[in-house]
Amino acid sequence: MYCPKCKSEFSDGIKECPKCKTSLVKVLIKDDYLKFVTVFCSSNPALLAIAKSLLEDANIRYFVANENVQDFIGGRLTGFNAAIGGVEIKVCEENKEEADILLQDLLS
């Protein structure tokens, strides 16, 4: 068990940090922010679906930027919206190298 305030670790029977008087938790969540990088950009729905599938199969978490904006503004109807660019798939920086390898055939 851990104190979310002072980050001290305690044995399982203890419910409250004696120093902070805060309820303990089983898992500490890091306060650090993750840095995400773009690994794929396209306005082609078929290529985007393949890229997502490849990342999911490799258990690489990702998020997609501009996807709904493309649909709303009509960028996909014309193939690309110059005002906002293509749909971007972003992964955590630590997964970039693996994602790049998976997606290299789609990028060429």
C-alpha cells in the first residue's frame, strides 16, 4: 500500500498514512506527463484502419488526432484538408521506434 501524498510504502494491513493522515492506495500513478509523437499521418481511411490494426496487434497504445475534425469539415471527402492537415496517429515516445518499424510499409 502507498500514500498518494508522500509516496511512502506501507504493509498491507495499514489503511492510512500516519504522517499525512491520507488513505492509502494499492497503486501509485506517476505524476509525469507522457510525451506523444506522431508516427503516421494520412487522410485515407483504409490506411488509417490498417495502421490502427497493426498497432493494436502489437499492443501499442495510441490515439488519433484530427479524425473527427476531418469528417466534420469535409477533409476526407476531398482527400485532405489543408487547414488542419491529415489525421495523425500518435504513440507514447517510448513506443515510437517499434511503431515506426510496424508502419514503415504504409509510409512508403
